[in-house]
Amino acid sequence: MKTSRRIALAVALSLPVIPFVVSAQQPAGPAAAPAQAKAEPSKEAKEEASRRFKRGIELFGEGDYRAALIEFRRANELAPNYNVLYNIGNVYFQLQDYANALVSFEKYLAEGGANIDAKRRADVDKDIEKLRTRVARVEIVTSVPDADVTIDDVPVGKSPFTKPLLVNPGRHRIVATKEGRTSASKTIEVASFDSERVTLDLPEIAPRPAETGTIPTSLPTASAAPTTSPTNTAPMTPPPPPPKSVPWAGWGVTGALAIGAVATGVLALSKNGELADLRKPDSGATKAQLDDASSSTATLALVSDIFTGAAVVAGAVTLYFTVRDPAPAKEQPKTGLIKSVDVGVSPTGFTLKGTF
């Protein structure tokens, strides 16, 4: 299938080379009328388009379809020509991108119009019918208009859409974004002939609450300052010391280490008993068995000693933090009462006398 399509495409690719250079001499058919409204490509643009088109033919012949697609698309952007759409559609077909192949072929027939010969149109119609059985349709609806929509990180336009969008079978991630709105996304999985409706809600971003505060317009005067009667003033008492906290985590670690020491100690004793049985003359044990039993006994004994030492250290540290007194509360400064204050003036300055 791919081989036959490749041969047919390679022959067809040679057809649109000349129109890049002499496109101004082509007759303007009914389907070509909309293209006349666009600005005529410059001579430099046409020459670059022709070079890129030829490079696309070479890449296609080498089987590098993705690179060929880029060259064909770039050539069509520089100097639009409906013949290139046929080549683009065939490359998409080779890449199994059925949705873009269908769009390219339909656009080719629409723009080519009567300029397309009957045999080519019949072949493209057959391809279109086949492609329509290999795509799915997705209707995308957003809660607000003019939202930018992407499918698999590829922009597909702004909402609302006049008709469903074509996608290939498989998983697709649809994202809608708009300034001042929270973006929305949804992942769907579609098969051929599926028609999926995707609704994306873009709620308005809530404004941040304004920071409010009261700034005094004037400073309080001395006369407005509150006064305290000597009879209402009492010395401040220090706060009670904080309660002791038991380091449960430390005791938990200590207990786990102790359990490990006991378990490995029991295993070491068991292995030691097995070693003693193997050392008996009538046991018939080989030297390898004796070495293995001796090594296991020594290893378990060492692990038990390590667990025991770690449990002792952890227990000592935890006990220290359990029995120690919490930090004493800082003593608050004592507050006294001023009985009298005398202010006077002397030849050298002011004098201040107080009685406490």
C-alpha cells in the first residue's frame, strides 16, 4: 500500500514545480478567485518556494516524510499553490495523520476547482472517502467566546467553532485559555467514526481582596493619654513553666532497636546450636557447611551487638530529654509606683527629683 502510494506521489510531485515560477500566467478559474485577493508573492519568495519544493521532493524520495512535509508547507506559505496541497495531503497520508490528510485533500479540491483533471479528482475523492472512516470528530464548546483552544499543544483556533474538528483516533488533550479566566483542559480518547462533545468552563479569576487599614490622621496628645491609679496597679506575676513533653519518638526508636537486638540474638543462639550439632563427629558435615554455619552465627551475633549498642544509646538520649526540666520562664521585671515627681529650674538647666 505505502509503496504504491509513494510511486504515485513521486510522479505527481513533479507537476507543481513550474507554477511557482510562472504562477502569474495561470488562468484564474472560479476556484482560484479567492486567492487573487491575496498579495502577489515577490520574485524572491517564488524562487525560495521553488527551492523548498524541490528539496521536499528529494526528501520524500529518501523516505524522510516529516522533513518533506515541512518543506512543502513552507513552500506553500511563501507562494500558495493548490497543487502543493495535494502533495501535503499525500505526505500526511504516509505519516498516518489521517485528519490533516483529509483536510488537505478537501482544501485541494476546493481551491483547484475546474483546474483539476477528472482522473486526479476521482483518485482524491476515493482517498477522501477512505480517510473519513479513519477520523473522529470533536465538538468543542467553551463557556466564554474568543478562547484560544489547543489540541495536543497545537493551536486550532478561537471559540466558538462553526463545525466539529477532525482528530486522529487515540488520546487527545484539549486546553482552552483566555486572559482573565482560569484555563480549562480535558483529555479524551476517541476511535474512528466517534463524535465527541467537549465542554470547557473557564471561570473568571477572582480579584484579590484589597488590603484595608486605618491610618490615624493625628497623634494622640499628652492630655488624652490614659492614666492609671496607684490603687489599680499590681505587680506582674511570671507565667507558669511549660509542661514537660515526653519524647515518644525516641522511646519508639529505642523499643524498635531493642526488639531487633533480641530477635537477632535469638537467631544467633539458634545458629550456634546448629553449629555445635554440625561439629559432632557423627554429624557427617562437610567443611563448607561448617564454614557457612560459623559465618552465619558470627554475623547474627555482630548484628545483635550493634542493635544492643544502638538501643542503649537511644535509650540514654531519650531518658535525658524525658527527665530534664523545661527551660525556666524568664523573670519579668518588677514594676514599682512613683510616689512624687518634682521638676525645677536651675542656672545650669533642669532638675528632676522623684520618690519611689
